[in-house]
Amino acid sequence: MRRLVLFSALTLHGLPAAAQTRGMGVSLAAGTGLELGNGGGDEALTARSPLFIDVAARTWTDEEPRWSWGGSLRIEVEGRASVAIVPRVDLERQLGPVTLRPSAGLPLFFAPFTMFGLEAGVTGRLPIGGKLGVLATLQADAFVIGSDVPRDSAVLMFNGLIGVELGI
């Protein structure tokens, strides 16, 4: 048994590890769009989504394909103010100077009402100097649970965001 432990320690310790570098980015974006819901019965409601701000952070390694994990704090600043967190994962693809990031998230509004759902989106990032870049995002949210979701219904949002991202 001692020989097995010694052999394992000597052989496994010397194996080369793949070098990984970790990147991180922070961003600030504002957005609005279209909100669809059900007012009860057969009545469908359509309105502009409240203006909101997303403060986000994400991290990634240099492995291919490049996945990143992070999330945002979303604050609706129009109408009744509300706060949400949105954990998110995305996949990065380089297309010339533009980086495209399809993403999936789980938005959760927790104050002053609750709504939970799914989010799908795509972000384009164009570098503007150094580690700074301009972001444009299109996203769709479907909220299915919460105090602000009508019974037997869903709230859908289709939003666009514009912002900036700084790599750290």
C-alpha cells in the first residue's frame, strides 16, 4: 500500500498542468423594449418595458470554446422601481472585430414584487480602445412564477440594451 501511495505521489505530482488565465469584465447597460402579458381572461396587454439598468460582472478562462459565467443586478428605474438578479452563462464567438455572446439566464425580481423566469439573449461587443468595449444586447425574458405574474399566464419581455464593458 505504501508503495502505491509513493508511486502515485511521484508520478501524478510531476504531470504538467494546462495553463489557464482567468479574465473578468464589468459592464453597465440601459435598456427597454416590449412587454406582453395577460390582464385576466382573454385580455392581452402590450406595453413598453420599464427603463432598466443592468450592472453586470462575468468571468471566463481562455479555454476553447470560451464559456463565461456571471450575472447582473437589474434595476427598473421607471414606474415602480424594482430590483432583480440575473445569473447568466454565455458562449463567446469572435466574428472579425465583433465578439458575439449568445446567453441564457434566470431573472429573479425580488423587490417590491417577485417574478421568476428564463432569459435568452445575444450580446455584441465592439472594442473601442484598450479593454473598453461598446455592448449591444437583444434579449427575451419569459416570467412564469411570481406575485406580479397573472394566474395561468406569463409575462414576456423583448428588450434591447446599450452599454459599455471594461475588461479587468
